[in-house]
Amino acid sequence: MVDLDINQEGNALNVTFSYETDAAAGQNMVTIVTDQILRQILDQAPHQPTEYYIEGNMIKRPT
């Protein structure tokens, strides 16, 4: 992981994890690592979310 960006919108929290995967496309390894990070955060969080998504397509690309 090379960066972490947090944005709150109302009662929703969007967390964007950025990774460097060298030559690999990395989709599977990124999903697995992000899941493990989120589980560690949730284990220690004082409040639990009602739901969360690992892949939310939150990236806005220029057209």
C-alpha cells in the first residue's frame, strides 16, 4: 500500500487504498490485502458499519 485517502459523505465513509503492484495487474492481491486491512480496522473500531464494500468503483476517470 502506498497511499490511503479518506472521504466522509454524510454518514458514509469512503476509504481509497492505493497500491503499487510492479508488473502484475494485481486485482486479486489488492482485494485480498484490502480485505485483511479492513478486518483489522473493524476488529478495533468502536462502531461497526452496517455494511461495507471492498470494490466500489469510486474512481472517477476523465472522459
